[in-house]
Amino acid sequence: MAEDILKLIQENVIQGRITKDDEGFEEGMAGQPGVTELVEAALVQKIDPQDIISKGLTKGMEIVGQKFEAKEYFIPDMLAAAQAVGAAMDILEPHLAGTGIKAKGKIIVATVKGDLHDIGKNIVSILLRGAGYTVKDLGNDIDTSTIVEAVREEQPQLLGLSALLISTMANMADVIQALNDAGLRDKVKVIIGGAPVSEDFAKSIGADGYGADGFNAVRVVESLFDAGSA
């Protein structure tokens, strides 16, 4: 029974269905339980919240990632699936706290000053939460000083910076320099991403990693934590 409901959660993540009212990508799904109803039902059945995340949500997003990389899914499809995971995590987080399960680590994310784009950042935030990290999202158009102060106060292992405009990319370098000036750079790893950003640019400004898309960003974060570098 538990495996059945976890499989349904996985399938509904792939379909991007948050509630029973959502259509999904395939016809005839409206009216069937969506991710939030299924997660609530799984909790009633005393299914371990960690299993709901790893065997339902994360497994579903892995398949979404494969479809995205194969160009079967596009950004709106990925965003719908990520939003379904985000809604599920909102339900699960109080239960995770009650189990004493520790998060893998703490991450701060922000879109840098002058840039109002946040879809990519939002997807990465949701994927990281689904992967077991505590994520504090500062939002978009965030001043360098605000980011540095958040790093000082929150003491995250990793900072994720996003920019979608060539004109705002330089602000990523400003953040890294400001972290240096504040004596915080050696206390946090920095990963950057966004449409105009590249691996070469990341290296040139002294970032520790570059995420080409949401799924790649999560893999880079995992590698930094696995290596004990974050």
C-alpha cells in the first residue's frame, strides 16, 4: 500500500499536479488526487516523511529532469513539477522537524541586485528543498550588502547566486569580493547560475561551482557537500 501511494506521488509530480483540480499533462487526470492530497494521505498512513521525499518527490523530479534533458519537457513543464514538489514540502517540513531528521545543510539563494528574474532561482530552491537541504530564499534584486549580512547571520554552507541579464552578472563578482572583504569567503561556498552565466565566468570571479540548469545545480551542490567542501 505504501509503495502504491509513493508511486502515485511520483507520477503526479511528473504530471505537475498539485491538487485534484489540476489537469496534468495527460488527459483525464482532473478529479484524481494530486500531490498535496496524496502526501496528506501518506502521512495519515504513517509513511515515513523521508520516504515520501526520496521515493515520491525526488524520484519524480529525477524523471522530470531526464525528460527536460531529452527535450521532452520545457521550462513551464519543469516549473509545474517543481511547484508541486514545493507544495508537498510545505506540508512535510513540520513533520520532518518532529522526526529529528537533520537537513543535509543550509543554503541561501538570491538573484543579484538589478535583476528581477526569479523563475530559475525558484526552481533550484524547490529542488534543493526536495533533496533535503534547508533553503533560505532572499528573493530577487538583492543588494550585495544584504546578501553578505545574510551569510554572516545565517552561516550557510553554501550561497547560490542567480542572474539572467548580462548587465547584472558583474554583481555576482561584487558579492564574492564583498564576502572576501568581510572575512566570510572561506566560510561559504558560492555557486552561480543563469542564462548568460558560464563555467568560465564562474571560474573568473572565483565561484566554487556553476549550475547550467536547476537539475545540474543540484548535482553541483551535492558534489560540493559530498566532497566535504561545503
